[in-house]
Amino acid sequence: MPFSYKPLFKLLIDRDMKKTDLIPAIGMGPSTLAKFEKGGIISLDVLDRLCTYFDCQPNDILEHIKEGSSGVAKND
């Protein structure tokens, strides 16, 4: 997947939170948490709720990984 949520995971560590703490904190479902763990695509609504909750910018939550770098391969 082209996204990494490592910045979010670091933010959670800095705030002494677990990934599962996000479910009630921003009102997301467990399937969204699974998307974070797999580097999947999340909705802009979820991204907005995360940025509002943490008072941060999107680049503090996720990073884009170019295809072909860091072992990310494109499946045609």
C-alpha cells in the first residue's frame, strides 16, 4: 500500500495511548484500525477526526510511500 501510518503510531506512543484507544476517542470502527495496521486507505473524514483530536496536520498522521521504494510493489 502507498501509505504508512508510522507517524500516527509514534504519536500514540508519545501520548501513551494504544491503537485501540482510537476507537472510542474518534468514533471509528475496528475495521478502520485494521486499515491503519495494513497501510490501507482511510477516508478523509477519519483523517479529519484524527487531526482534530490530536490538533495536528495530516503529515503528522500518515506518510506517502512511492511505489517501488521500501519494497512496495505495484500489482498490475
